[in-house]
Amino acid sequence: MAQRKNHEVDGWIARPDRAARVILFYGPDRGLVAERAARFAAGAGLDLADPFSVVRLDAAEVETHPERLYEEVQTVSMFTQSRLIWVRNASGGRQLADAIKTLIAGELRDIAILIEAGDLKKGAGLRGIVEAASAGMALPCYSDDARALDALIEDILGRAGLQIGLAARNRLKAHLGGDRMASRGEIEKLALFCHGSNEVAVVDVDRLIGDVSATTADDAINAALRGDPAAFQQAYGQFRSGGGSPTTLLLSALRQVHGLHALSGEMELNNRSASVVVASARPPLYFERKTAAERALGRLTSAQWDAVVYRLSAAVLESRKHADLADVIIERSLLALSASGRAA
């Protein structure tokens, strides 16, 4: 069978079997699927920015016009000896599966087809076709185990010049692992928060990752997420008058936004409703946060969540650089979140 187990995938990417001409990355961890596919593509020896070498297609386009995939496979490049066709957002579509079944049975000498897909049933459809083919390779992407999380932490914090002790590492890992993209976002957020330090301490993890327990803090964040500026300002005022830290509030909001960004991508990738992805969120959302998340996902697109993540991350850095203006910077950034997408 042309497949590997989850823990074997990284090793295969480092030393891929060149006989594999159709490479399928699939699984529920959307961030890990995208990350591993990108690493495979980077190791293919092609200029990823060259449209003659690398052709990018969306699976929805292939489902509607399967002839597009056949045309790209049959195209002979005048400028490069080999080509990569990169198909994203695949699911259980029949047209793509049928096209791959036909192509993988033929000769793909100078063409590699790279496919990113969601969770696929064992032995069925696209996954079954690739697993059964001598020229195929099916690679699962499931949530990170402890060893993979350690490697991810070392990579991100190491590039930021940061060390982390065992106690802080264990505290951080307790909050990671559900989705590679979300885990990466949390660790990168921690690296940003500790910029200028040499080591990440337990207190840094607690301040950044730990949930805000005060009711007014939850009220402020929920109001910002659901797009209610008036309710946000009222809850924020109560939070500050009670001695709450604006920095803690901003970091908690950024954590929630990272999770919503991932859920928004899942909505668009799998054509699911906000209520469905929120119901399946891990860790689960409860009570007012669940309602706020559904409202938030309904009013902003995945691209708009990209911008929100950037703005809040920038606010963290700016509030640290200008401590005397931190309160103003943080309040304005969260107020902007509550007003995001209101024109739509």
C-alpha cells in the first residue's frame, strides 16, 4: 500500500520516494496538511513562483471543470524539465477522484501532482485510489503528539532566540496540539510577547495562554467578537475599574481570534456553517463565547481574520514598546475588532 503512518510522514518528506507521482496529504489538521505540503513542494527543486513550473488549482475548479487537470498534465513546458500541479482544498469530490484514477494509471514521467485534502475515509474515493497505486503516496496529517509539539516549540522559539524550561514547556504543551496552525499561532504569539527576553518563563505562558477568569473580561471579549462596540466599551470600563490588566485582556482576545481564524478556514474549506464548526471546536466553546464565536464567524471572512490577527499582534508589540500609551493602544485595537465587518 502506498501510504505512511502519521509519525512517518516527516521522515518521508525529508527523503521522498521519487517514484511517487501523486502525493496526497490529508487529515483533520488543516494547518498540518498545508504545512507538510508546502515543505514537500519546497523540496521538489522547482521555482515555486514560476507559473510554468508550478500550477496551482483549487479542487472546486477541478470538480467543475475536470478537463483543466487533464490539460495541465498534458501540457509540455518549454522552460523546465519537470512540473508540479498543486491542488488544494480537496474533499470527497468524485470528479477529482476519477481524474486522479485515470492519470495515476498512466505515465506521469515529468509531472508530480500534489494534493491537499481534508479528512478522508479509509480505502474510499481519492484516498483509496492513491493508496492502491504504485505511483501514489497517501500521507495522513493528524494532531501533534508530544514529540511533534516539542519540535515545533524548539523551532519557533529557537528562531526567535528564546529558550524555554521544562516547567514552562509542559505548561505550554497542555494548551496545544489540536491543530498545527493554531498551535503555531500560539507559540508565535508567545515568542512575540517575550521579544527582548532570553527565556520563556512559566509566568509568561500563564499570562499569554491562561484564560481570563473575570466576568467583565469575558463580557468585553465576547462583545468585541460578536461586533457590539457599545457593549464592549461598557464591559471594558468595568474591567478596568476593577483593576483588570489591559495586556492580559488583549492577549486573551488574540488567543480567541487565532482559534476563530482556524475555524473560519475550516468553514471555507469544507463549506460548513458557523454553528457546525463551532460545535466541533476543540477545545469546546461554551455559553456566551459559543454565541459570540458564531456571530464573529458569520461577519468576517478568513482573509479578514488574517487582518485582525495582524492588527492585534501589532498592538501587543506596540503596547510593549510604548508602555505609557499601552491602555490607549489596547482599547483602540479591541474596539476596532468590535467594529470589524459592520459595513457588511
